Amino acid sequence: MRPIGIKKQKRRQSIKLFLLIVPFLVLTLLFAYYPLYGWVYSLYDYRPPLTLAQSEFVGFKWFRYLFQSKGQINQLLQVLKNTFIMSGLNIATSILPLIFAIMLNEIKSKKFKSIVQTLTTLPNFIGWVLVYSVAFALFSTTGMMNSILMDLNIITEPIKILDSGDYTYFKMLAWSLWKGLGWGAILYLAAIAGTDQELYEAARVDGAHRFHLMRHITLPALLPTFFVLLMLSVANFLNNGMDQYFVFQNAFNRDKIQVLDLYVYNLGLGSNNSIPLATAISILKSVVSVTLLIVVNTLSKRVRGRSIV
């Protein structure tokens, strides 16, 4: 009787736990899977404000158009180049939050540490529109930097930073780092806080100094978190987002700043107003992203013995 009673108790507990996640499953279905119905627009010659029933069914016409039009192919290749460079730079600098977290952890003054952490985390909560406002106030041709340099007679003409296509990739990377460095370090600081403090004490007794503690205890403790985040970044290689690039885009940097997400937005809701073509590109992007996730997950399982899915 006792084993049966334990089984019933475990089953009730499982049902209770399942009921707890039901609201989240419903939200996922509503906001993650139901919108996939919109993929059907890629099969129609849809033009707003016509309804889908009034539009002509064209099958895979828009998918074929992607690979038949030379102009479209060249434009798509430039967009992919921008996307790959921006994603590559973001992945190459993904080690910076880890280094920043280690450096922050070494600050002994709690007050100063708190100030630095607060100042570096706050930009994450500032929207990209406001970030652009700050950038415009500082670096436009009539902004503070140019005004000071001209008043000091260091330059005779304003330096074009925002309205120029030069170094667009690095400028976008700099703003991204400024906004996300402190926030990205929080995960690593949490991992450091969870590290067994007895390891540090034992190492100090053995004569280890601060650099040795960082190299042999703190860094190894953070590497699992770093590799998981790195794998997720690789899986999201094509997902740059569009907010940052949308607010910073202008006629001077449009060729270099247009990543895939922004290109799909401009294509579907911009002047081109080609929703079926934008949907077709978005579908292909999703397929590539899922493929990358599967590849990275398989590599992780073989190399580290752990998977992320």
C-alpha cells in the first residue's frame, strides 16, 4: 500500500507542477506559434488593403524570385555581408562582459563597485531612440563634440560621425557595447557569487595572489556560462534585431547598416511594401537559424558532453 500511496502523491505533485506552467505554454502558443500562420502570405500575391482571399495564390513564386533576380541577389548578398560582419563582431567581443565582470569583482570598495555596476547597467534600460538622441546631441555636426573642437580651433569643419558611412560596423558595435556591457556582466557576477568561497580561502593559504585566483578559480568557474551564451549567440547569428539599426540608418550609411532584420522590415513595411517577399526572406532566415541551432547543439554535445536544448 505504501508504494502505491507514494506513486499517487508523486502523480499529484506532477500534475500541480504541470498546471503551474500551463499559463506560460498558452502564452508561448499565442505569441510564438500562432503568428507563424502569417507565413502563408509568402504564397500569395498579397497587396494591402486586399484580403488574403482576394489575393492570387502564386505558390513559391517569391522564393524563386529571390534566386532569379540578379539585382535582388546582389542586394541580399550585401545585406548578408552586413549581417555576418555585425554578428561576427558581436561574437568576437562577447568575451568582454566576462572580463568586465572579473575586473568588477576585484574592486574592494563596495560603494565604488556599486556605482560602477549601476552606471554600466543603466544604459541597458534606455531605448534605442533615446540612445540616438544622446548620440545626436554629442556627435552630430552641430553636437557638443564638434562645437567644442571648433571653439578650440582644433578643427575648421565639423567631423561627420552620424551622417557618414565610414566605420559604420565599428560605430554600431561601440553603441551596442556601451548599452549592453554592464547588463551582460550580471550573469557572470551571479556565477562568481555562486563559486565556492572555500576554494579561494584554500588557494590563499597555499600562497596564491589575486591574479592566480582570477586565472585558476574565477575564470574556470565562468567558462561554462560563457560557452552556453556563446553557443546561443552562434545559433542567433542571423538575428541582429532591427531597433538599433533602424534609428541609426540614414541615406549615408544605408548600404552598410542594413542587416537582415532591418532589410525585411524595410522590404515589407517600408517604401517597397512587398509583404510576400519579406515573409519569404523571413522564413528562410528562420530555417537557417534553426539549422544553426541544431549544428551548435550537436557540436556542444560531442565536444563538451552537454547540449543547450
